[in-house]
Amino acid sequence: MALGHHDTPSQDTPAESTGDLLTEIRDLDKAADQADRDRFIAIAEWADRHTTGQLMPDLYGTFGLPDDDAHTAAENAWVTRFGMPGADTMLELAGPGAPEISEFAVIELAAALGRSTDSGRMLLSDAVEARYRLPKIWQRLVDGQVQVWRVRRVTDLTRGLTQEAAAFVDAHLAHAIHTASFTTVKRLVAEAAARFDPETSEMEEVDTQATLHVTLDLATAWSIGTANGVHLSGLLDRADAEELEHAIRTIADQLLAAGSQDSLDVRRAKALGYLSRGDLTLDLTTEASSVEEARQRRLETTKPTSRPRQVVLHIHLSEAALKSYPEVDPDTGKLGLHLARVDNHHQTLTADAVREWLAVPGTQITVKPVIDLADQIAVDSYEIPDRISQRVRLKRPTCVFPHCTRTSTRTDLDHIDEYVPPDRGGPPGQTATDTLAPLCRRHHRAKTHPSPVPSNEAGSTTIAWDYVQLTPTTWLWTSPHDLRFLVHPDGTTTL
């Protein structure tokens, strides 16, 4: 029996190097992407052949009648085929401006692909949405410059947009769709909806406020053993949720510092209990034998306290929004909503929502000066002062590792070049705004520690990730097996 391509080779066959194997895997992945792309384009063509405009001429051609009579007969046949119970119907698979597609064509395609009808319908829907409502993105797909899964990630969000809003997304995303993160896509779609359909956005905002709730399921328990646990669900105002998250995280950390052996999830759940009793901070004195004893002593000696609302957000507003002046949207040419961009969570919301947060009595507003990111600051120590770390994180909002989108507010700051203490000959100013990059803990470890090397490649020299900073916002990475990636503001490009 002949060996397959990756079957165990004989002792006389030289082993394929790990680097070559990785290159082969990448080539196979590219071939799979192209096959997926060809299939998606063919599916769009299938849809195009089963639209209203394509099916009507077929009906005309079945009658040997004069034009007027043929038209009447075709209309009758149309009613017979598409207006009778159980007959074929035309489906609106995509947003406004896209053609309707024959339902039976969807069913046949799904069967041919070995999918359920619902699955086939979603695939066909994405193809129609992309081809007819996102022409610039579609052209990049046809040109082989973007993967199908990235296009479908966009179409899934644009189907509910108006035709003008979808065109806005297409124009602003087409150049970067091959690297744009899902967060970027969602933010752009939300902005388009607010710009081109402000009435709906305002109604959604009002509806959201009207449906805020917190539900504790105190009555349901599957068994006696589970009765001590209560399910909690709800929908909170974002400013309140920010405060609650901060309070829960703070108390969970305090519990850990006090010696709690519980997991993070358990400590977070217990933190809500402390909050319900008015405990905003815990007594962590070493004399206490347990956290519960510390809490009890605190309750006996002090009264529960509360604190005013503290909203700390990095918000970008236009001058007109700050002064509540009407503002003409430059893209629609009409009066629209004032939009604010929140850096903390990379989201766009209305200026009215920000005003409501700040209108709560007792709210403390922290005004921070605008930071000039062009400033170059350097120190000799290994420790990173706040004035440097803040500038580095504002300059790059996410981890700089290829394809990573973890926010830089929760990452380590890595010395791009290894830090050498000055007493060992290291140069001055090694810790600076232009020598640091945010790396999440996982990728920081991958970069810092060598990668395992197969025993048959002990002589390999490239065993660790390496990267260089080309510009303040661009990094060139090299993998342990010499794959290269360019990380830039729009995402990651494989070289």
C-alpha cells in the first residue's frame, strides 16, 4: 500500500523540516481561501440567475403569442407560479436595493451543498448582500484580496441598514476590510445606522432605557443542592454598568489579597453581596482570621457609606455637540445626531447619553488635559512611569502582536529591544514612548521565551518571535519559522 503525502516516511526518506511544513500548511490555507472565494462568487451568480428579472423572461419565452398576449399570458403564469399556496415565492434575502431570490432556488442550492435550507439561505443571503449592496467590498473579493469569512462578517451586520447607510459602510471599509477587526466593523455599522437613520437610533435609545432591568430568579431551583444559588440577569445603563464592574473587580481583588482561595468568578459573585450591604471597601488588616470576620467587624464599627457617581471615560465630541448646536452631517447633508466616540470601549454613542450620565446629582467629572502623542519622553529606569505608559497605550489601542485585538489598557508594556541595566553598560533612556509596545500577557510570553524546537532541528537558529518598530504605529514581526507579519493601524497583513 502506497504511503499518503503525510504518512509516516521510511527511514531513507528525509524528514520534512518544521518550517517547510508550516509553509505548506499556509499554502494549503491560501488554496482553501481561494476555493471558498470561488464558491461564494458562483453562489452569487446562482442567485443572479434566480431573481425576478431573470425569471420573468423565461416565462415570456414559453408562449408563442404576440407581445401583448404574451405579456398577459406571462402575468397569468407568474401568478400561477408565484401566487398560489405551496408554489415558489420570492424572498428578500438582503437589504433594500438588492433583488428578491426564488425560494426554490435557495432550497436546491442548500441541498447541493449538503446544508440545511436555513444554512443555505444565510449563505445565499450574504452573497446577495455583498454583490448588490457592497460593490467595493465585492470587487476586492473578486480580485482575491479578501477572504469570504471577512465579507460575511460585514454582510451579517449591514442587512438591516438603509441603502445609503450600506453604501457608507462599503465606502469607508472597503480599503481595510482584509484586516479590520470585528469591533471596527460593528462600530462603523452602528455609526452608519445613526447617521442615515437617526430617528430609529433615537427610538432604540429610548426603548433601551425603558427596558433596563435586573432579575433575580429566587423561585427556581432544580434541586435542594442548587437552591443556594440564584441566577441573575439584567440590562443596565452603561455608566452604571461601568461603575458596577469597577466595584466588583475592586472587591474581588481585595478578597484575593485577604487570602481568599476562591476562583475569580466566585469572588466576583461574592462582591455583589458586599455591595448590597454597603461595603465599598473591605478591612484587610492582618489580624483578621478571615475575610468574613473583617467584614463583620467593619459592620459593627461603621455605617455603610456610598460614593457619588464617578464616570471616567475618554470621550471625543465635536464643538457643536458640546454647545448643543445643530450640526449638519457631512456625509448625509442633513441635521443628524451628535455622536461621541468612547475610547475606553471603542464604541460610538450619542452625545445625549453622555449628558444624561453627567446630569446625575453628585457626579464627579474628571477633566484631563489633551495629551500630545508626539511628545517623546524617556527615563533610564526599567519601571515605566504613568506619563509614558499612558501615551504608549493611547497611541496603540490594542496589543501589537499579529491579529491580536486585546485592548491595550489591559496589556503589558514590552521593551521592544531587551532592556540592559545602566550599571551593565546599557544606554540611557531605554524606557521611552518610542521604545515600548503593548503586548497582552499571552503574546508577551511568546515573544519573551524561545519556542520549542523539534529534536531533529536542534541546529535551528530562529526559535523565538522577533519584531521591530518601523513607524510609531507599525511593527514588523517574524515568527520562529520566519513567517513575516506587518501590524499596522488597520490590522495585520501577512507578507
